[in-house]
Amino acid sequence: MKGIEREPLPGFRDFEPADCAQRNFIFNQWRSVAHTFGYEEFDGPIVEPLVLFTQKSGPEIVEQLFAFQDKGERAIALRPEMTPSLVRMVGKRLATLKRPTKWFNITEQFRYERPQKGRLRSFYQFNADIIGESSSAADAELIALAIATFQKFGLKKEHFHVRLSDRQLWVLWLKAFGVNQEQEVGALLGILDKWERRSPESIQEDLTASFKDSTKATLFLNTTEVLRKARTLDAIRECFHNCQPSSDMEALEQRLSELKVLLQELESLGVRDWVTLDLTIVRGLAYYTGFVFEVFGNGDQGRALAGGGRYDHLFEKLVGQPMPAVGFAAGDVTLTDLLRKQTLFPPDQSAVDCYVVFEQTERQRALLLAQQLRAAGFSVLYSLDLQKDLGKQQKKAYADDPHYVITLTHELVSQAKAQIKGAESEQIVDLKSLPEYLKQ
């Protein structure tokens, strides 16, 4: 008989105890940092109405979802991200919402995509958002929080960096080329987002189709290459001035001034050294409206470790009321790979505190002792075999490598004592004082 398939579905993972311990370590670190920044934890349902995601991202998103019809003939989907659920939940209480609201969430997400390195169909994300604050101070705090989460794992400046960009600067750049319609802007932002992963020939082909003019497409391609290399405010300003003189310079100066304030805020928070101004970051999701950023491992040109930005129009789009918001998400898949590569996971903590072994005549007393020690907060094992003699129990205990092996014999119990053996000591201890002895 063949039996069942023993591997999980493609893109899903089993978490055996050691893997689960690493996952919980990540969750605990995320949660700890979020609390130090004053964020409150929330959660939502694992399934949502399909329209919540199509209204946010368009009908094409369905191909990337675990979408289906339930028994009530409702179109639903497993959540691929948390932001739409957050907007829906906050939208219920906008009138009484304290501002700013700072919420975070650690939850499993699902996307029906081809599994590949750094991207699975099931994954966990740390999401943090500030709602109701439009100033760049909120953007700066989110970036500082993102940096702090990676620092919490022991990662340093040589391990990761933040690439900061601005969608509004790109919109100004597109307007200088006569691109004003929302649909056209969205299409070209999509090309910019995938720019560094494509050949110049394929980019030229798409630009020609968008501009319907090969000469204008070539000019856009060449000047955009210059802008993508700009790493300072002055370099961005010079690029607009030299490459596209028809730019709205007043709007440009206003936006550069706002970007300067953000960089100064990051400096005050002590995290400016982690941040590089890099307009190659565009972020593929259409709802971003302002500053955007991504976190990458140094020397790693693969997937981002985290990413986010400002999405000031999403509340109005989904719940009909405007509300400024900014947020980011960090995934567990790429982070786990990085922590393993840098050997930053803590040593295996699976060893139990105590293993109680006993002569079978003292089984009742041994089980009572095990319960007393558990009540005192210790992890305790003992043999579940009703026939196993003391010698075999001891062999099993030492194989399991607990911190202490506690032995009960008839002679010891008659004196209300137990033998306790640790890695470097062996003593006879009164049964009554055993919990206090272990706490020392």
C-alpha cells in the first residue's frame, strides 16, 4: 500500500520542532521591537471577500490568489497581504479612531505564485502601519522601526541597508514627458519597477508602445538611466534641470524639500547611515503615493527583506473616506535565510529542565514530583513505559540530554530525598527543597 504523500504542497512548509523554534524566535523579536515603538497588535480573519483585494489591486490579482467560492456562494480568498484587512477594520471606527494609530500584526499570508528562492505560497509577515498622520515624521519612524527589527536579530550595517525612493518624484518625471493620465502613469511606473530586471531592448519596446513614439521612448530611456543613478538631492535636481528642462521646477523643489526633512528626521533618529537615496526603488503595488523604501541584505541582489511606503489614497478607495497612512511588511522566508547564513539564530533550546527516573515501586511519588516541578515552572519528562526498569530509564534520560536527571529509589524516598545530577555536579537533595535548589 503506497500511503499518503509525505511532503507538503508546493510552496508550503512543515515546521518541525527546531524549525518552529526558529520561527517563534523571529516572531518574538518582531513583537518585542514593535512594543518598544508603542505599536498595538491586531489580527484579522484568514479569509476575506474577494472584492476587497480586486478593488485594491484590480481583477488581474485573482490569478495570484487562493480564491474560491464558499458554500454560501460567496467569492472569497485567503489573504495575500494584511493592508486591505487593516483598512477594512480601521474603516469601521474612523469616527472614533485615535490619531495617529500605530498597529502591527504577525500573520500567515498566501499567494498562488510559482515557488522560488525567497518566495513561497505560504509565508509569515510582520506588518506595521501608522494611520492618520501625513507628516514625513511618520515615514521616518516606520523606516527606523524596520531598521530596529533587523538590528534586534544581531544584524549590523555590514549585513543590510535601506534603499529610499519617492513615487511623487517619478510622477513629476513622467509629467515632464507629458504623461498625466492615471492609467498611463501606472503603466510606466510598472515598467520602472521592473527596470533593473529587464534588458534595454525589452524596455525600449514597452516604452515605444507606451509613448507611441520611438524617439521619445529613447529619450525617456536614456535620461531615466541618468536619474536612476542619482544618489543625492542635488544630483536629482541637476538631472531634472539638464535632462528635462520642461519639468515643473516649483513642484520639484517642494518635493525635494519634503525629502530633505525626511532625511533630517532619519538623522535625528540615528539611522541615516543605513539609508541610501535610490530612485531605482519604485514598488510594484499601485496604491503607493509617496515615499517608498525596501530593505536588502548587503551583497544580495535577490528579494527584498522588507518593503513599504505611504498609501494615502487607499482608505478613500476602499472605505470611501480619506485617511493618510504609511506602513511596511517584512517576510520570514528571506529573513530566515539571512539569519541562517549569518548563524544568528540562538542555540537549540529544546532540552528539558529535568528528567525524573525511578524504581517502579516509587512511580506514584515520581509522578507527583514531576507535577510539582511543572507547577513551579520547570519542564519535566519521565518514562511512560510502565515496565521499564531504572537502568533503562537512566539510559533514555541521558540520551535526551536534560539539564538535570533526578533519581528516586526506594531507599532515597524513604528518607524523603532524591539524587540530582547535572552536567558538573551530583548531589542528594531533600525532596521538599528540590524546586528551590533547581532555581538557584
